[in-house]
Amino acid sequence: MKKRTKIRTEDQKKRSVPFLPNFITTIGLFFGFYSMSFSLKGNFTMAAWMILMAGFIDGIDGRVARATNSTSAFGKEYDSLSDVIAFGVSPAIMAYLWQVNQFGRLGFIACFLFVACGALRLARFNTDTGDITGFVGLPIPIAAAAVSSMVLLSRQVGAIPPPVILIAMYALSFMMVSTIRYPSFKHISYIKAHPFQLLVAGLLVLVVVALAPEIMIFALVAAFAIGGPVYNAVMQVIDHIREKKQEKETDHEHTSRENHHI
């Protein structure tokens, strides 16, 4: 009887629709939709800020769900659908109307790929049951933030060459569906062990960003996006060196044994 009750409770939890985290997700979806309205009006600066606001909200809903023990299958699927719109469709429309449309079919394909690869990235994330300490492929909110930060950066440094934006759209698309590993800050024990130090570091980052928000947001997003491939390349070199070292040690031991027998 207790077992049946437990099964029913788990089934009810899976079918439940918690209010607070899903309401927060809806706010993020609103900002994503609002971004599209600004893009259609030609106000790309506000469109970019709306996407960044959606990214900020996206970092909250999951934590609220875990903190209130209100995670659900519904919330997981709803969050992914919201992300496709806020971080896939919205930045693609913004980029297309901003600069990429002048490349004709190449521009259209670039923006479509961004949406499609973002959706594939989310689908893979939802079905991945492997290592939870990192991400495989560039997270779609970071890709959206990269596009938004280019719009904001252009206000400070002048117009960014359109071919650079086109190449960036293709590059971000492929990075989302790549096997490049990126760090996740959700499950790092250091956060719990050193909350004060991280609080101070976070405040310093906010101060620096506040001094030159457009430039610093671009720098932070670019550092994270590029950091993944650089980290993977460095680790591959280190692993290769270790393998060569182990092979040399094995050969040396084998040679020593042969000389000993002789």
C-alpha cells in the first residue's frame, strides 16, 4: 500500500505544474518576445537588452525550482520551448534585420541554422544523462548573448563589418551542436565552500561591467565562448603529452627487463 502511495506521489509530481518557476520562465519568454517587437521596429539596442534580460531570468527559474523542490517534467519542457524562442528565434530575427539580411540566402541560412542548432542543443541537453559537471556544446543562452553583445558593442566601437557578423552566426551555430565541453557553475562545490569570496568577486564583476557595460558584456561572453575550444585544445595537448610520456616509460621498463634477462 505504501509502495502504491509512493508511486502515485511521484506520478503526481511529474504531472504537476508548479507556479513560481514556470511564472519566472514566462517572464523570460516575455522578454524574448519583446525583443522581437523591438527588432521589427528597428530598435536593435533595446532588442539586444531584452535578450540579455531573458538570459538573466533563465538563470533564475531553474534555481528557484530546485530551491523550492518544485522541479517537474512540465517545467523542463516549458523552459526548453521558452529558450528556443527567447534565445533562438529572437536573436536570429535581430541579427537578420540588423545586418545579415544583406547577404541574401547565405544570411537567411545562417539565421535558420542558429535557430535549428539551438533547438538541437536543447534537445540534446534534455536527453543527456551523462556528466552533469559541464555542458557539451555552447549553451544557447550564451550564443544569444554573443549576438546581443555584438549589437551593443557596435554602439561603442562603431559598425562591425557585416561579414564578421555572418561568420559569427555560422560559428555560434556549429559551436552549439559541437562536442566542445564548457564548464557548468551549478554543481561546483567551491561555490558552497567559499560563498563570501564569490560574492566579492561577483560585486567586482558588476562594478567593472557598470563602467563600460557594452564592452565588458561582449568581453565576458566572448571569453566564455572562446574559452571552451581553447580549454579543450589545451587538454588534448596535455593528454597527448601524457600518453607519449607513458609510452616512453613503458618502453623503458620493457627494455630494462630485457637487459636484466640477458
